[in-house]
Amino acid sequence: MFNAYKTNTLQYDPSLCTGCGICADVCPHGAFEMKGKLAYLIKAQDCMECGACQLNCPFNAIQVESGVGCASAMIRAALLGQKESSCSCG
Amino acid sequence: MKATKKDSCGQQEIQTTTSTLSPANHWDHILARWAVNREGHRVEPGLYALGNPTAESPVFVTANYTLSFDALRSALKGIEGFILVLDTKGINVWCAAGKGTFGTDELVNRIEATRLSEVVSHRNVILPQLGAPGVAGFEVTKRSHFKVEYGPVRAQDLPKYLKSHTATPEMRRVHFTFKDRLTLIPVEFVSVLLPLIILLLIGSKGTVAAILAGTVLLPMLLPWIPTHDLSTKGFILGGVLALPFAMAAFLKDPASALWLRSAWALVYALLIPPITAFLALNFTGSTTFTSRTGVRREMFAYIPTMAWMFGVGLLLNIAVIFIH
């Protein structure tokens, strides 16, 4: 069965990890887990590309093309000819 | 909105607040949940004293959306502290963090504008975890000397969190419970109200049912509809819904020709599922788990099918009306 959410843009380079644990703290879906002094990407598939881990990692160990997973925002952006889609909700 | 009070030095005064929600607050929450004046549910940004805080009391940061501010203060019953309200233009913490208005710059500026370093003796601010997509904690520390501490996702977990300043894995997870999804239905419903009224006036029962299914039933039944993608969930729900309509159309007039009865049935089978599927796809922005990559893949995978089904269904509908 086709699953649109099987892949995403999250990339993690463990060689840059210093074990501060902030990625595991900020991820709302538990994609990272600390084992000793190293973060492990245990649930990459659950990433929703919010960008919290990348923004808070002081060592650039995480890269993700963050954005809003909202179809109506993307459709609106496409119709209005805007490049970047941003949500308009409260 | 009240005007910002400033003393002679231009410093913003500390306002006071309580952890008790008034009937007016509850009414404001109801209006917000029904999308009435969506941008207008604002709290004045700045520093608030909750109870009788001292220089050692904790500082909690939140958005200037009434639902965010009220969730925070009502969760802090019996706790003395400061609440630092960022200017997020009346948007909740998570969405504002995604836009960057609940962000590093705003936090650093607000810490300075309120002279927080003169109000408290410690150098620690507690942020909701969902503020993290907009705030680089280490950057805030570099620029303001305040350490960013990410508290739990939900304000209601704060009293437990504050005992040890550590969050359990459960406190760090975002959910999308039945109650969460029910809360969203009024906003979904209001967004389709106008087409719904027009279709009701035309007497198009099938499309009215399809829209209600996509905005009310889908959020309710979400995790129990098989398949992962929102669009396919919508197709399934719409398909099930189309069955009785198609059956009724087929059986309605046994005297008329078989092909005409079949055509009427087919109109329902073609028109209802793409409407429900499209509304389901649009629900992605309300969920707590869809990624941009995934939503984009969904759009490319399913929108052509929705458009074809709807287009053919509409043509067939017009054709049978003419022939009839």
C-alpha cells in the first residue's frame, strides 16, 4: 500500500553528536533517543519535519527541510504563485 | 486590547494575572474554537506576575493567544511565577514557532524589553516544548544570557514537571486524541459553511453528506479508518458513504431504463468520494503528525484521481439531467 509519509528529509550525522540530548527533548514524536552519550535516530519515519531538532542542535548534526505539512496552505501557495507555503491558521 | 503601560524610564510594568479562568475567558475560548474573530484572541505581550513571585520564582514563556496564555496560567494553580508573553500575533505556540514569530529574536527582545534580568535573580526561562521549532535555545543563551529550558508539551503537566525539572517521555509526546480531534470539528465545519448552505439550497443531498463526512466524521474516525494517507482515508469514507446514495438512486424508479438508473448510481459513486478525499487531504494541516514531504507526495499521488473522478461525475450528472 502506498504510504506518502514513508520518507522525509531528516538527516542525522552521529559523528557530530556530542550527546547533549536536546534533540530527544524537543522532538514531539520521539524520533531521537539518548543511549549513553550519543543520540540515536530510532524513528526517522515519524518525523514531521517541524525543524525543532535541527534548530536546537548546536553542532549541526541534524539537517531537515522544515516546513508546514498542510495541504490547504500548499494549494493556496500554488494558486497564488507563492514560493514558500506558510500556514494561515490560528 | 489595553495600551501598554510604561513607567517614566520607558520600562514595561509587570502586570498581574491569576490562575483562575473567568466566565468571560471560557466564552472567549468557545468563540475561538468556533473560528469567530480568529486573529482577535490576544493577550497583551509582556511580563506578568502570577501570585506573589519573588526574584527566585520560575519564568514561563508563552504566546499571546488567549487559549495558550489561559492554558498555562490555569495549569499553574498554587504556583508563584512570572509569565513572559511573546508577541505571536494571536497565534498559538506551535504554529507561531513554525512561522518563526514564537522565535529566537522575539524571545531575546522580549527579555530585554521587560528587563527580566533585573526582575529575577536566576537566568532560566521555561518554554513549552512546542516552541522549539522557532527557538534556538543555545542562540538565546548566547544573546541574552538566559538559559532556555524546554518544559513539557502540555501546560497541564507543568506541576509534575516542576518537581524535578525533567519531563517523562510521555510528557514530551504530541498526541491527537479523540478529544483533540473533536475540538477541531467546529473550525472545520465553519470553513465549509458557505458551500454547505448553497448546496443545501440547491438540494444536493449527496454533496452535503460528502462535505459533512469530510469535516465532521473524518476527524472523529481518523485512526480507525484503514490506510495511512489522509486522502485514501477520505476516499474510503466517501466510498462507504456513496453506497447508500447510489443504491437509493438505482432502486428509486424501477420503471425507468436500467442504464439510466445505473448512470444515476454512478454519479453518486463518482462525486462523493473525491469531495471527502479532498477535505481529508486538507485536514493534514490540522493534524499533529504530517510532514511537508509527505503532504506534497499525497498531493501529487491523489489530487489527479480526485479531479478526474469529480470531473467525470459532474459531466455524467449534467448528461443524465439533460437526457431525463
